[in-house]
Amino acid sequence: MSASPMDKTTVAPVPAPPVSEPAAVDVEYRWHGNNRVELLENGEAYFPRVFEAMRQAKSEILLETFIVFEDKVGAELQAVLIDAARRGVRVTASFDGFGCGELSSGFLAALSDAGVHLQMFDPAPKHLGIRTNWFRRLHRKIVVVDGTFAFLGGINFSADHLADFGPEAKQDYSVEVQGPAVADIHHFALLQCGRPVHARYWWQRRRQRRSELAFSDHDGQVRLVYRDNGEHRTDIEEVYRQVLRTAQRRVVIANAYFFPGYRLLRDIRNAARRGVEVRLILQGQPDMLVAKLAARMTYDYLLKSGVAIYEYCDRPLHGKVALVDEDWSTVGSSNLDPLSLSMNLEANVLIRDRGFNRHLFERLEDLSDNHCKVMSVDNAPRGRVWHMTVGFLVFHFLRHFPAWAGWLPAHKPHLKAFTASTRSEPS
């Protein structure tokens, strides 16, 4: 669905009915066994499955996403949500005010008129025609249907996740989860959209600082882990660091925006130094050039320690996945860069399942072996002396950025309701 330029206004809703703030609660979700987890690669696998689950919804759809575009995918999402709301399903959709800042008021009004509970996360008006609300974004991509099906990963609702988009189509991943772990994802999604939830008992609320490896070897184990600007600022980074320190045989990380802090870089390097096969799959044809330049600042440091680096060159890589040894995997929205590790609201699922790990490894191995350029110390890109000097200074500034950002004041995130009476005047 397209909109005229006059309709392309930044939505800055006024507080119609009040909406609760996203909950800043100290919850660390635990591992649950006996789950079914399916890898969904790219929009070709993800969109049909998530739209079908929405079409079959009987009572509730919860949606959080960073980006919705008014293209064929956005139009289908709009139609599916409107149909669900009209047949009595309670639909709550939370869109990020920056990522969805170009949606027309007509697109949003059609959802609201149909009964969709539509919320904008940190919307802001443009200044001199430029959006300024760049940081601390709602970057999660979560869908929960009837408290039974949960979808979580890196795929936005936009046509650039489909191969027929062309050379700029993104390579990306999500998962579908069914089983006991969905209750935690559902609980988390309810809290974040301001919906009331049943109080949890003390043994469900207590923080669980258990080792990633200190539980049974049964497959189907799933745990939700998230990053916020409150009590869980480093949870996702700490999970990566812990499994890197305990890895024994192999580590594969495929990440679109790779520029972690020094501690995580050091753990990657140290894993390779003690004989673990460490493979990084990074962007070779980025959608943002700065992502490629930033990642390449780390190449010498990692390559000299034995880390294998592959640049995926077929199209932009947008995935945020990793696996360790033969049973641990993660899929989610979190990049390994300063924005995701220090500012944005993110969510990943951790998976202990040999079958899932094996399938993900096969898919990533095909990607690296057949669609990537292998980097080495000899062919790692180097610039002129002044490029190297600037790169050195930027690298040593940004490597500490995740820690420094934690000292900065975090604004209180807020949701604003969009209703049928909410309109923006054309600019």
C-alpha cells in the first residue's frame, strides 16, 4: 500500500486514552524444557507463518516491531490485523516511533478505526524535516498469538526481507516457539505494552544467576533474555561472554552490525587462542557503509588470534544469530554494536537443542562456504596512514562505548496511543 507524499507525515499522537509506561521490572526469565523451536530464514519463511498464525488467532495478538513499511508486506500486516480486530481478537501493536516514523496517518488510522490498540514508542516530531529520536529505540521484533505461538528474531515487517526485493534484500532469521517458554515471552510482551498481568510469585521473580551450562542435556530448552535501560542493561552481552568463555569446539556468530566492546572482543579472541574454531559471518555488502567500516576496524585484532572472518557479499546481512558447540544457539534482535548493547531495547531467545543447533550450523556453513569472501591478515582491508590513525582512535573510543553509555542518563521510555481521532497535519 503506497501513500502520497502529503500523507507521509511523522505521527506525533496526543495522549488520548492514557497508556501505561513499559514496565521496568526486575525479571530474569528461566529455562523451560519441552519446547518446539523452528528456524525461519528470511521473509519467505517468516511472513507466511506469522500471518497464518494471526489469521487463526482466537483471542489475542501482541506485536512489537521496529519497522513497518507501507509496502506489500506492511499492507498484508495491516489487513491481517484489521481482520483479527474486527472478528473480536484483542490486537495490541507497538511500533517504534523512529523505525515507523514515516507511516502515514491514514495507514495508522485504518488500524485504529478497526479496533487495533495501536501504540507508538517514543514518537517525536521532525525538526527541519529531520527525525531526531535516534537513540534508545524499541528494536525488538516479537509476535505472540493466543499465548501459544511466539515469533522472535530480527525480521521487520517490510518487503526488503524478501528475495524479490532485489540486490538490497536482507538475509535474516527468526524463530517460532511453541511450548512452555511461550508463557515467559507472552508475560514479557504484556508488560512492555502496558497491559495488566498477573503478579508473579517470589520464586518466579527472583533473579537466577545460573550458569548457561548448569542444567540438563535435554533438547527443547528455551529461555528469553532481554536488554533494557534499567536492571538488564548488559544481560545479552553477558550471555555471549559466558558461552564464549566455556566454548570447547566451535563458535559461529552471524551478526549484521558488529562492533562490540573490548570485553566481548577479548572473549572472542581468547576462545580462538585456546583452540576453539571461531567463525564470524559479517556484512560484506552492507545496507549502511559505516557498519562495514566499523567491523573492519576489529579484523587485525581478531584474525591474528585465529578467528575466521567471512564477509557475506550476496546481499545485506541483517541476521543476529549465534551458536556454540553442538547444542547452544541464540536468535534475536540484538546486534553486537554499541546501539544494541548499550541503548536499544532488545530481546533474544537462547536455545539448547541439538537438532536446532545442527540445522542453524548447516545454514550458516552454506552461507560462509558458498556466499562469502574469506578474510585473512594478508587481504584484510587497510587504508592510508591517516585512515589507520583515525580508525585506531575511533576503535579505542568505541570499544569502551558500551560501558560509558551505561553512565549516561536513560530517558524514561513512553508509549503514546494512536486513536481514530489522532491526526497529523501535512507538513
